[in-house]
Amino acid sequence: MKKLVVLGLAAVMALGAPFSVCAAEEETTVEHPSGLKIGCAVQTMSNQVWAQQMEEITKDAKEDGNEVTVVECKENANTQIDQIENFITSGMDVIIVQPVDPDAIEEVCKEALDSDIEVVCWDEKMENSSFNWVIENYDLGVEIGTQAADFINEKFGDKGCEVVVLGYPQTPILLERENGILDALKEKAPNAEVVANQPAIDTTEGLNAMETILQSHPDVKVVCCIGGGGATGANEALKGTYGSEVPDDIGIFSTDLTDEAIASMQNGEFDRCVVAITGNAFVCGDVIYDLSMRYAAGEKLDHEVYRDLIPVTPENLEEMITK
């Protein structure tokens, strides 16, 4: 497993985007502990990226002789609190949590820390955690919007361009991401007009939203998405509209390097740029598991461990997905 992490991160470095974890991964000789019970509490497993990350964590843990239990709260904070309480009661050694509402779980995570359980917070900054593995979601949105703005300026210049944003304001961190997209478009592509802004967290929601939007706005040229699920649905909707012919002035810009996004770029479909976070889903699973095990082995980590943002286009795709 350790070799897989090094290779994955080396691929990221090859793209010219080294980050703090990367050098430490290549230099570390810390052996992962074995015999640990690890609880993973995530928002939902209907998101392909999160499901693949949990799959990778489970595989890596099994190779080390550790046991993983994965639960989903279906975006309900009270359910997530109950799940963490159950992890404490069942004697977990490590809890990896992707909070629906970080404020809501601070108290129960403090209970876990007081019980000598390592608590790893994924994607949010929390006080009661061993360390937080985080991104600046607003900055991620700005990068998505910037990539879209560059495309708009290249293809349309001073002409107008209709844009759709598929967000998910129900979740605070995703609202931050959406706001970053909107601000970047406003600043860097002032001639672009956001004609629709709809929530879409998964493929079905993305497909339904885009099919409806295209009926009212058939001239949409750019779609910006806060996640890979919505982007996959948008791609399917655009394929339904344009068939096998993909105009070169229409594009989708998102994050999450999903299998579908990879296939879309490889097949010359509508995905023009995916801003990857650390790497693909499996690399992300490798990295968070490795960090958790290094902390469990006694290595000192900063409380905030930041992740890098890596724009992936058809030009650097193959290099990025090599693991």
C-alpha cells in the first residue's frame, strides 16, 4: 500500500504541483500499525468519488491487517452524531469523519479524543480533531470558475456567453465552492451571463437539471459544477442534445476526477477541465489512510494538512491518472 501512495503522489509531482504531504510521503519510513479498528463516517455513499475513496481506504487497511467500518449519514447531522457515538462505544482506534455540519459534531468528537481515539476530519476545519485534511473550498470554486472564464474568453472574446452553475447550497462547504465559481466568472469573464443556477449533487440531479435548463436556454455554452456527479449528469444531457457531434465552444468545468470525467475527456466529450483535489479518488483514499496511520504511529502532523488543487485537461489527463 505504501508503494501505491508514493506512486500516486509522484504522479502529482510530475504535473508540477508538489504539496507538503508529497515530500513527506516519499521520505517517510514510518510503518503502518496493524490490528486497528477504523470507523469512517461519510455524508453519503451515493457520490461515486466518496464511494471509491472508502473502497481504497478499506483495501489499504486490509493489507495492513486493520479493519474498516464505513457508515453514511445521508447528510443528516443527528445521524452522524449517533454514528460517531457508536464508533466510540464499539472501541474504534481511529475515526475518519467527513462532517455534514462540523459544529454539530464538535462535542461528540471531543468525547472520542477524550477516549484516546484518533479523530481525522476530512474537508472541514474542526477544533476537536487530531488533524484536519482540508481544502479551501472557495479557492477551489475560484479555480473552477477561472478555468471556465479562460475558455469563455478564448472562444467568445467580447461576445456574450450563457453559463449554467450546478451547485449544492444545502452543504456549507459546497456553497463556498459555488460562491468561488460565481465570483471568478464575474471578475474574469464579465460578458458571461449565468442564466441558471440549480442544485445537483449526483448524476441524476445533474441530468434532470440540465435537461430542464436546456429547454429554456438552448444556447448554453458553459456548465460549471461543484462536483463530479453534477458534471456527469450535465455531460449526459449535452450528449442527448448534440448527439455524437461535440461543438468545440461548449464545455463543462468541475472538480472530482471521476471515471466518467476521465472517459468524457478521453472520448472528446464535453468535460474540458476537472480541478482534481490531491489526485483521483483512489489516490485520495491512499493519502488520507496513510496520514491517519502515520499519526497513529506517533508521527507529528500539522493540525491543518492542506491539499493541492490540480487542473486536469485532456492534455495532461493520462499523466494524472497513472497511479
